[in-house]
Amino acid sequence: QARLDEPVRRAALQPLPTPLREARSMKFHIAINLERMTPETDMTEVRLHVEDMIRMADRAGFEVAWAAEHHALEMTIAPNPFQILTWWSGITENIRLGCGVANAAYWHPINLAGEAALLDLVSGGRLDLGLGSGAYQREFDRMKPGLEQKDSWQYMQEMLPLIKELWKGDVEHNGQFWQFPKATSCPKPLQDDVPFWVAARSPITFDYAVRNNANIMSWPLTLPMAEAAKYRDQLNEAIDKAETPYTGKFVMMRHTSLYENESDRQATLDALRNVLGQFGNLMQKKGDVINGFPERVPVDELDGNMRYDPATLEENLMFGSAAQVVDKLGAYQDIGLDGFIYYASMGLDMPRQKASLQNFIENVMPHFG
């Protein structure tokens, strides 16, 4: 298990010297998965836990709840984001329902347009539709054999404008990846203008999102604040060279956990490092996946653009006391974010997940209007 040197530990538990910021407007979103880290975890308990977290976020005024798409993985059980969001629509009143994100390469456009529109209809017009390019080559090897993850952005770029056309009425399509005779989406969305989102980290995706006036979500993984600032710069560059005005939103996601004592702090760091070992396995294909559970690869054997040591994780992620998290969020707001996605899923035990979210609701959100 991860342990910090005593001076580092004591410093980490001290409030940051920067005073709490005056209340400033900032929107908050939540992303959460159905997750099982071991076969012993009861699936019904997982379902009830996610329901509790979503209800808490809805009552607290979170703007969007995000559901992902992943396949054959117990750590992120999300075979159909629209099915998950339809479930959430029945237990919430106000929170918007974000598909974050559907992997365009795994879908047929008519299928995706219809499922998304049905969700908008049954939820009373609360759909936010996000499209992306996927993360794990392992999934592509099973869901879209022969497609390299690095090439999947092309599917997303063909899909996004096509969904908008299918929602308007009949369209015939003869594209690079999909071809079909005249057809339309049935049903149509309840909203006249469904918010579209693109998951972006590379300049080419920022350029595409700006050209299509799509909202943007970014995830700097475990990298430092400089990575978040780089994404803001990429967005600014895309806006500067665009031929039409950009009015989209820009939000960012980070693993988030609030704690006020050493026991909860250590549990958070241990849980995340365990998840990162599994995540690194999937990203770099350095281990097997057995019955849906990725083998944990020792973090010191992983390479690439991830950070794993406890002190760096605590500094880079939205970890710490309420005062520390308020200060960190202020820095994100200063680079021009419209919203922050509280990423709750990291293998942490359910009571601590709920305690962290409640702490965030009571002691962080009021500082941002």
C-alpha cells in the first residue's frame, strides 16, 4: 500500500494558505460508474449506491449527470449509456442526463439517433449527447475488430453532423463509414436544440468541436494543472482560427475525493492507485482481463502520460479537505472553465464515496454561487 513520508503527510493535511474564495458562479457535474473491483461485491448494492449518489447530486443542484460507455469490464459497467440515463431519469427531477460519451465507432447512426432521442423524450428534454473516440484498444479488438483506437476519431467526426440531420427528417447518407438510403430518427428529441458534447484532448478534436460549435469536455487523467491549461490553450487556438463564432461550454473532469482525516486520505490514495494499475493495464495492454476484472499491473511498471506516486496524485487531482478543494477549483475557474465534473468512481468504498460527495455539497459548492 502507498505511504507518504511523515512531513509530506502532515503538510498534505494542512489547509492551503490561500484563503477561501468569494462565491463565484461555476456549474458542477457528476460522473459515476457502476463499478465492481472484486467478484465479492454485490451488484444490487452497487446499483443502490449509484442511485443514492445520483439523487444526492440532483437534490444539490448539479447540472449534469454523466454515464459512460464501456464493454466487458466490471470496473466500468456501462454497456449502453442511454439505458443507464433512462434509469436515472426515473429517480431524478432536474439534473440533466449526459451521455459521456458514446463511442461512435460502435454504433450505427440511425440506432444512436433513435436511442438518444427516446431518452430525451422520456426524460422530459434533459438529454446532453456526448460523442467520443473510445479509450481502450482491448474494447476495439472486441467491439470493432481491426480498428485502431488512434483512428477512431474519424467515426466521431462523421457521426455528429449526421445525428443532427437524422433528427431533422429524412436523409440519405453515403459516407466513409456508413451508407444507407433515405431514413430519419424515430422518435425525434423533445428538445429543439439538444446540447452536443465532444470529448477532446488533442488539437484536431478541439478544432472539430469548435467548427461544429459543440461543447467540450476534457480529462487530464492524472497529469498536473499544466495539462489542463494546455487544453485551454488548444481551445483558444481553435477559436482563433475558426470561421464562425464559438458559443460552446468547456468543462473538465478530475477524480474527486474530499477527506478530513488520515484514514480516509490513505483509503482514497490506495483505492485510486489500485484502479490506476487496472486502467494502465487496459491502456497499455500489459495484463489480462479475467471474467471482466483487469489484472492490476504494478504502477511502477507502467509508462506513458500518467502519474502514480501518492504525493503527485494528491497534488494533481481534486483530493483533500474542503478548503483545499475550493482553492484548487478556483484555479480551474481562472483558466476559463464553465463547469467541473466531479468524477466519483475510483474503487473507493461506498460509505466514503457518499461522505466525500456530501462534504463537497455542503462545504465546496456554496463558494461558487
